[in-house]
Amino acid sequence: MTNNRRQFIKASVLGSAAVATGLPTLASAGEKRKKSTSLSILILGGTGFIGPHMVREALRRGHQVTLFNRGRTDNTLFPDLETIRGDRNNGLDGLKGRSWDAVIDNSGYVPRHVQDSARLLAPNTKRYLYISTVAVYADFDVDNTESSALASIADESIEDVNGETYGPLKALCEKRARAEVDDERLTVIRPTYIAGPGDHTDRFSYWPIRTRKGGEMVWPGTPEHTIQAIDVRDLANFSIDCLDSDIAGTFNAVNPARSYSMGELLADSQAVTGVRVDPVWISEEFAAEQDLISGRNFPIWRPKSGPRSRTSSFIGEAAVRAGLHNRPERETIRDLLTWWDTLDDDRRANLRAGMSPDQETEVIAAWRARDA
Ligand SMILES: NC(=O)c1ccc[n+]([C@@H]2O[C@H](COP(=O)([O-])OP(=O)(O)OC[C@H]3O[C@@H](n4cnc5c(N)ncnc54)[C@H](OP(=O)(O)O)[C@@H]3O)[C@@H](O)[C@H]2O)c1
């Protein structure tokens, strides 16, 4: 970073920003949301799943929002907002010469893209907020705080984002952002699985949607097995809080900071839907033997051993101290089901995660046959 840039930053209005991992200096979330200064906010990736929730929350607080995307995803969603068309892959021209109070980088998967946008926009913005992921961590068998070791990738020129490279590339994206934006003006949020209305992955949604159908239902592992997700609206609120209150630092964004289990997910899904299923809890060993362990079959659940294992949790206390408010899981379940019911028949007939009815029948038969 050049001296000029450092001087600019020192002279900026952000001298009082709360820096460092999860040590906010500001008031409670409720107070923060009352803040009345209207900000101009650029959202890179304001459509899709998380983006629209951020846009709506920002507008609700009286901020002005500009969107930047390619126009491939939900491009009729916000006809009244300024939208700059462009591809993060060498297509940032529309952003040149512009300035915003804050930038939310919600579509950074490739390190070069994050570097290019942060380099272009950092001199002309007071805050750069990068949406990362808990997949950045190196070790999923320890409880990860924000200062835990991050994954790395041997060849940093790789730009192919897949199940294997996603986490290490996001870690590298963070590194690139840190090289371009100084600490006082950078916020990095690392969400776990995101749940709620608009989720096009159906990962968390599968469990309540399937529960509502009733009957015998396959559940992996044990009811005590813990999981984490975060409501998309809580994530959006926290992101805009960080802009409103100049909160810098790095934050895991998870629910809960306390423990939530598959058994509670089942109980909450039943309570909200009013439907009781007959749960068939198959052991993790059996699931492995039958080659069932995948994010497709058992979304958001991770086994305790094997290639997809996760025995730990992500510690979310820093974000809670900074003002993240997690709503009850039943509210997430209720609202995602309400949203789900607005989708067309074809979409609802094709869940993108979870077992098909035929597969469930086969698995239950095999599980029962093992003792026969
Ligand atoms: N979903 C989760 O559970 C989850 C969990 C942890 C972290 N995250 C992180 O959250 C962020 C948002 O996730 P999401 O699920 O909301 O994503 P999404 O639904 O796929 O939305 C992506 C947005 O980015 C835009 N975009 C994508 N590629 C672009 C490009 N090359 N140039 C310009 N715009 C581009 C898309 O619009 P166009 O297609 O029109 O360009 C869209 O507005 C990501 O950074 C992801 O890593 C997600």
C-alpha cells in the first residue's frame, strides 16, 4: 500500500472504527439500527440469495443502493435501483471513477476478482465488506475462532471454483482484500450454511420441507449431532450494521453461538409444520457403508469421520458481541416454508438437496435388513 493511500485512510472519517477480531467498540444492535445517516452502498452481487436481503435491509434503513452484476440472476428484481452491468472477470469499467460510502463484495469467489475490485474501489470508499465463508479454515476438527489457521492452495493461480477449491480460494480472496484495504476499513464476514427465504440450494430447507410430507424419514447419525446455519436475514442485518457502525474485523457468522442439534431441527420442523414424522436414524457407519455420505443426501449435516467430516463447530461469539442477533430457528423454518409455497409446481417438485422418496424407501429397507 502506498503512503498516499495510508494518509488518505488516516485522514478519513473512520479513525474510530472498531478494529480487530470481534472487539466492537459500538453500541448494541438495536441502537445501531436506529442510525439515521444515509449511506450510498455498492453491492457486488445484490441479486441471488443473500444479496436481495441485504438490499432490502439497506433500503429499509434509508440507504441508497447500487447493484453490480452480469444480469444473469433475477435481473428484474430491483427495477428502481441503479444497476451497473459488468462481469468481475475483467469487466469492471462501469465502476471506474465512481465512489460509494461502502462496498459489499458478495460475489467474490476468485482471488483475482477480489483483488481487482478492492484495488479499484478501496481508494473511493470508506468501508469494504467481504462476504467470505467458514470453509476458509484449514482444520474442521478443531473449534474455529476467527484467528484459527486458514486453508491454502498450492497453485494460487487456480480459478476453477469447485467443492475442493472453494474454501482455499475464499481464504485467498480474503488475503487479496487485506492487501488492498487497510484493517480499519475492512470487514470480513464468514457465514456458515445460510438458510431462509430465497435459498436456491435447498440445503437447510430440505429438512423442514421433507418433514412436512410426513411418514418414515431418514435422519443421519444421532439426534444429538450438532449442526450450524445462519438465517439469511440475520446475516443481512449484521452486514448492514457493520456499515452503519463502522465495524471492522473478521467475524464468523453462525447460529447458534450455543449448540443446535439434528434432533432439535427435527423437533422444530415438526412444531412449525404440525406434522410428526417417524424418524429412522441410521448410523453414520451404515451411511458410510452404503455410500450415502454426501451434501446431496444429507445437506448441512457433516459426519464425524471420513472425507467430509466435521467434528467441531465455528465459534460465533465475536459477531454476537458486535451485534449479530440470531432469530429462533423456528422463525427461519416458518418463513422459508412460506416462501417455498410461493414457488411454482415444477420447482417444488425438484428439491435440490436431500434424498428422493424412492431412495429413502430403499435406505430404510436396507437399514432394517442389516439385522435380519
Ligand atoms: N449460500 C450459502 O449458504 C453461503 C454460505 C457461506 C458463504 N456464502 C457466500 O455468500 C456470497 C453470496 O452467496 P449467494 O448464495 O447469495 O450467491 P448467488 O445466489 O450465487 O449470487 C451471486 C450474485 O453475484 C452475481 N455474480 C456472480 N458472478 C458474477 C460475476 N462474475 N460478475 C458480476 N456479478 C456476478 C450474481 O448476479 P449475476 O449472475 O447476474 O452476475 C448474483 O447477484 C458468496 O460470496 C458465497 O461465497 C454463501
